[in-house]
Amino acid sequence: MSVYTPGQVAEETGFSLDTLRYYERIGLLEPVGRNAAGQRRFTQDDIGWLGMIRCLRDTGMPIAGMLRFAELVRAGEHTVPDRIALLEAHDRRVEAQVANLREKQAAIRNKIGYYRSVAAG
């Protein structure tokens, strides 16, 4: 099984070392294994989990929501319906954010068109 140093995981996931330690401390990331010297070593499963956390974080899910999701995942397969509900609710919020950004993008494009017509004289 491949293991990764905290630096390698930070590079792979884009999370800072401080964030990795914080996520482990609050329970968002399960306790990370250690080598014989006591140094933290991450697994491919840890990196995969952090990829999901990155997705949720980048789309605006609060820490409390991510912690709830982690709790459900760790509780077992019987929580799949609850996970679906949590992710669907988050997806609706993301969809609303995207719609809002599209509206703002349309305004920007209209302004670009206006300035192009001004520049064309």
C-alpha cells in the first residue's frame, strides 16, 4: 500500500499542512497513521476522501455540513439515504450559486458588448 507524507498530500490536494492537521483534529479526516518515527503518513483512501472534502469546500459547504457528511459515511451503509439528502440539498445551493453567477456574467457580457460598440465608433 502506498503512503504519502503530509507535504505530498498538501501538494496533491491543495490543502495547507495546517488545514490537514485541523481537519484531523476536528474529525473531518480520520486519524492519520504514523510510521515508526511517529511521522504522519496518509493513504490513497485519505487522499480520495480529501478530494471529496475539497469538492464540498470549494462549492461552499460549511464545516458543520462536511462533518455531518463524514459522520454519515463512517456510520455505515444504512445512512446512504441521509447522505443523498445532504448532498441533494447542497447541490440545490450550488445550483442557485451558479444561476446567480450566470446572471452576473450576462451583465458583464452586456457591458463588454456596449464598450465594443463604443470603441468601434
